[in-house]
Amino acid sequence: MTSAVAHRRWADFPTGELWPLCYLGFLFFQPSYVPTWWGWPLAVGTALVTAALWIEIEWVAGPVRRWGHVAMTVLAAAVVMFNSGASVLFIYAAACAGSYLSRRSARQWFWGLSALNVAAAGLSLAQNPYAALSFIPSAIFIWVVGMATVHGAEGAREATQLRLQSARVEHLTRVAERERIARDLHDLLGQTLTGIVVRSQLAQRLTAIDTERSVTEMREVEQIARDALAEVRATVAGWRHVDLDDELAAAAGTLAAVDVSLQVERDPSITLTPSVAAALGLALREAVTNVVRHAHASHCVVVLRRDGDRVVLDVSDDGVGGDAPEGNGLTGMRERIAAIDGEISRRTRGGTALTVAVPAVVAT
């Protein structure tokens, strides 16, 4: 009850849909020219019932709307033999059918309304030849108004579908952007925070041994934190640029802080596209972060090479390896590499080796 009342707010009253009710004036032609004691009451009562039914159909999306074309047809059939002007109600029935039925069902209903209109005109012709003329406009406008409402309803449905589709696209775009930011922040902060922790621990150990080097390490921590802040801001803004060569230089510093030597073998003939350079750079960052956190390694090798029709990035270490499940970092890395039609494989025996392969036609 409460929801129905809330739906029937006066602010929602369909004032723009009331103009078709002016055609109910046809109901008063017959009692004006052929006066009877029941003519005017029947015309007034039919007009009021039709107006109330029309407003209910236009205002409330419920059973009356779904069966409005039936109600209008029954009302017209019940009154038309007493008032030929009631043939106008067949047009109202056609409008309801065209608005709320499928095109095929609406056309079938229009044929039924035309048949009723012809039958009523035939019966009226036997009683009053002049009254039969009032059925001619109805025979025409059943189809004119009916098909117009069919086209209007189809256009409205298409517009609704377009709005829904646009809403879905907007929602998916927002989800994809949130996922991008989540992946990028994880990749950014993972290695950066690891580097800060490692260098802070080193600075603490050096405090009592080499004060000058301890201060140098803390300055490096400050610079890393500042760079991380700038990268986070750029990531949120959506224009952060990552380059593989820059990540190689950063990886050397990060690994050196935990006494891991780095060997880099890069094919100088390979020039990467910006999108692939960014994807491989983030993959390298995640791999180096895992080496620092989990590998307990002393040596790391990074190789960028061409293998047939693929460009391959290998990151391997001589650490403990292991069969630990993949975390969010590797999962995000797989999603990012898959987006450029690449693939990732990982080996965890005799250390850990991560291989990222991207089609050369995409990478260069």
C-alpha cells in the first residue's frame, strides 16, 4: 500500500498525456442530434470511465496498463451500439495496444479492432445510415494511431536499452579502472616499501659502525619515499609511465641493498613499444620484490631476448625456490601481460625463474 501511494505522487501526474482525452467529445455528437433520456448520461458516464482508465494506464505501471487495451475494447463494444461516437474508443484501445504490446501482437489487435468497428458500422447502418458514417474515421485512425504508438514504443524501448547499455559500459569502465589502480598500486608499493624497509634496517645496523653511511642510506630512504609518493599520485591520475630500462636501474639498487648481485643481459636491438615496456617493467618490479622478500638469494639474472616471434623477459635467482601459491602481485601481473596477448610461466626449483613472453608484433 505504501509503495503504491508513493508511486502515485502528484508530481508524477502525466499532464502531458491528457491531450488525447479531447477526442472524447465525439461521444456527445449523437445525444446532441438524437436526444434521448439516456443519451447524455451514457455519454458523460462513458467519458468519465474512459478518462479514469486512460489516466490509470498512463500513470501506474500495473495490471491496468497491461490489460488496458482489453478494457478499452470491452468498453467500446459495450457502448458503441447505443452511441456511435463510442467508436472513438477503438482508437484509444489501439493506442494502448501499440504502446504496451509487441509489434506482432499489436497488429493482430488492430485487425480485431477493425473487425469490431466494421461489425458495429454494419449494425448501425441498418438502424441509422447517417450514424454509420461516424465509423469511417475510426477505421482509419485505428491503424494510423496504432502504428504511430508502435513506432513510438519501440523507440522508447530502444532508448531504454541504450541507456542500460551505457550504464553497463560505464560500470565496467569504473571496475576496470579500479582494478588497474589496485594492480598498479600493488606493483608500485610492493617493491618501494620493501626497499624502504631493507634500507632502514641497514641504516640501523650502520648507526654504531659507520655513521656517515647510515646517514647516506637514510637519505636514500627519503628519496625512495618521495619517488613513491610521486608515482602513487601519477597512478591515481592515470598517466604514470613505467620504462623497463628505468626498472632495471632501480632493481640494481634494491638488490644491492640486500647483498644480491644483479646480472643483466639485454638485447640492444630490441626497442619496446611504450605499453609493452610498461608491462614488462612492472613484471620486473614484482619479480625483484619477490626476490628481496622471499628468495634469500645471492645472485639474480635478468635477460631480455628475442625467441623466434616472441620477446622474452627472464628473471631468475639462486634462492630457496618453493611451491608457495601465487599472491596478488603475480595474479595482477598475469592479467596485465594477458592484456597484451602475452603469457607468464614460473619455475620454483633450484631457485625461482619467471619468464614473460610477448608476441614480437606487439612488443616492438
